[in-house]
Amino acid sequence: MEEKTSNFSGKDFKVIVALMAGYSMVYMDKNMVSTAIIPIAKQFDFSTSQTGLIMSAFFLAYSCLQIPGGWLADKIGAKKVLLISLAIISFFSYMFGFVSSLMLFVMIRFGAGLGHGGYPSSCSKAVAENFDKKKRVMVQSGILTTSGIGGILAFTLGANIISMNWRYGYFMLGTLFLVAFFCILFLLPKDTKLIKQDTKKISFAEVIKNVNVLKLFVIMLLLNITYYGSMSWLPSYLTRTYSLSLGAAGAILAVNSVSQVIGSFLTGVILSKWFVGKQKVFIIICSIVSAASIYTLVHVNSVTISLVLVALIGMFTISAFTATFTWPQYIFPKEIIGSSVGVINTGGTLGGFLAPMIIGALVEAASGSFSIGFIFLAVSILIGGFGTLLVKD
């Protein structure tokens, strides 16, 4: 018998908690490096281009493993891929705390990116396997509130430990990833039986030729250039512009993370109740507000106004991302959720790979000014938002 789609069981909550535990650590890692890079750059005298390379190496590996990770989740089951991913990230988090050269920093972040590559698509696969279609968008949106939860942890707990010693921050992060590993191991149901129930076979070639998959790939690329570009460079922008300490900048960015939690959660509610089938309109509205906030941020000289703008950027950028990331749960069958999300999110991770390097180069070319780089982020999310008009439901 099918359970009522309006209610969540104890088993459902265990699945959600397990997936959120892993995703919280994934986003903590993504956010924490933007804070850690400040004392690392100071200690080893790295330029903005070199620090951008360290951050971009992570996203290059992340991009490379997105499609294989999604394919593996469809073939061997989501739980196995999730466990492998968390084990790899934990190992490289510990290793990052030991190294002292640019090449090793780049290599270790590349290794961490390989681990991260399997998590998003296998998480989406786990949602598709464990929840009926009416619940999936709400569940996926709820899980993506971890973008903010991870940010809060990174900019409070992480920033405070990094201010004492950035190496200790990564030893702590590796331990937290181990905790997430055991949450998945003990709380997520085995997925072997679920895989056998899938009778409809769709080849990967069909997935890659799907026009909607390719369009969403490009849209995610543009949206995530803005999301990861702002995530990577806001700490440096705030500390330089207002001469803030790491702790003070972390407090402002923690507000950004709280707004991301609110944005992700409200996205699920809004899309499930008032914007059903209207993802395009919702994403466009979020893109416009985000772009306007980014543009204004680099043209004001007030910490208070910047605090409000940072919160708006966090809320509406993550809302546009969440609406796009959950869209496949509506328009693709569950048999190819892992593969399709793997392809689409590869666009997103390529955006994360390109953004730190592009912004770093633009800031260096502008003699330390962030204006041109941030305007680039505003234009990127606008193009991505209006690009949704090309997607056919």
C-alpha cells in the first residue's frame, strides 16, 4: 500500500536527516575555504590569481565527477555512492590541514572535489527512490536548506577556529565528514532492492541528448557562476572594503547563510503551493532581485546596507538555484534522475570552477577593485534566469 503523500513517516525523517547531515558538511566545506584562503594567502604570500586557482581546482574535479557520480547512483545505488563520496572528502579534508605549498593545496582541493562530485546527483537519486513524486520537490528543497546551514557552520564555528589556526579548521572538518558518513550508513535504507524494481531502461545517450537536460546544464552554469563567485569572494571583499576582522566578516556572512536557509525552505513551499509549474517566473524574479542586490553592493559604502544586501544576495541566489535544481524531479522519470542531475549539476560545478578564477583575474586587472567582477556576477545570473524561458515543460 502507498503511504499518504501529505504526511511524512519516521522513516522519511531518518532519510532526510541523513541526507541533510552530509549536505551540511558539503556546503560547510565549500564556504569554509573562502574564509581559510585569507590567512593561507597571507601566510604563503599567494596572489588573488593563485588563491582563485586553489578554489577553482576543487570545482574542476567536482565537474569531472558529476556525470560519472550520477551514472553510478543509477547503476549501483545512491547509498553506496554517498558513502564513497563522504569517505573521500573526509580524507582530503584532513590532508589539507597538513600541506604548505601552492601545488599541494591545488592537488588536495582537486581530490576533495572528486569526492564532492558524487554527492548531489546521488542525493537526488536517494530522494527519488525514497519519496513519491508529490513529496520530492518539497523534500529536495528542504535538504538544500543545508546550503545555509553549512554556511552558518563555516562562518561561525569554522571562522572562529580558522582565526586561531586554519589547519585546526580542516582537522575539525574531516571529523565532521566522518560523522556524516555514519549518519548515511545507519539512517539511509539499503538501495539494492530499490534498484531491482526499476524496469524502465533509458540509456545515458538518451539523457545527454535530451534538450531540456542541455538547457538546464547551461542555466545552472550561469546561476552558479554567481552563486559560487559571490560565495568565494564575499569574505575577501568585506574584509578589504571595510577593514573587518575574519570574525566580523564571518558574522555578516552567517547572516547570508541564514537567509539561504530561509530562501531554500520558502522555495519548496512556494513552488509546491503557489507557483506549481511556474518555475520559470519564480527563477526570473529571483535572478532580477539577486542581480540588483549584487550591483548595489559594490556601489554603496555602508556596512549596515551591505549586511542587508548580502542577506538578499544569499536568499534570492539560492532560491533561483534551488528552483532549478529541483526542476528535474518534475520533468524527468526517476530512472534517470541520477544521470540527468549529474549532467545538469556539471554545469553548476563548471560555474563554480570558472567563477573564482574569473573574479580573481578581474580583481587583479582592476588593481584590487571588485566592481567589474561583481557586475559580471550580476549579468551572469540575469542571463541564466531569463534562459529558463527556453525550457519546455
